[in-house]
Amino acid sequence: RDNPHAGLQMLGINLDKKPDRAAELAGDLQIDFPLLMDVKNQVAELYGLGKMPLLVLIDPNGTVRWVHQGYRQGDEDIYLNRVAELFAE
């Protein structure tokens, strides 16, 4: 592939009941991907979401390929490896 990042899309889903606070934090963190607000927890209930943050990798066919719940320092390396594995297929 010419562009190894072609087709990669990233979305955030915020479960905070105060979307203004979440939007402010996203601005402070310079988040440059869409942040969807789930103030009624509809997405969380639909998918049975547990620990936050939650990372879900979905392939171009819409198949969930990997789910990671919670966060510990150093998890970024795990995320990058999983994304690289998907791009390598």
C-alpha cells in the first residue's frame, strides 16, 4: 500500500454527562479526531462497555478485531502494535 494509514479512522466516545467539560478537555489535550457524546450511555449499554478508556479496533469490513479496556502507562505500544498488525494484513 502506498499509504500505510489509508482508511484509518479514529473516533472517541465520551460518556460524561457534561459534554461541555469533555469538549473542553479534548481541546486542552489537542484531540484532533471526532469526539462523540454519549450522555445517555446508549452506546455503553448497547455494547456492554466496561472499564474506561476502551479501545476497539474495527477492520474495514466492520469486524471487531481487538478490544482493550482500561489504561496503564505503556499501553500505547500495545495499541501501535495491534494497529500495525492490521495494516500488515
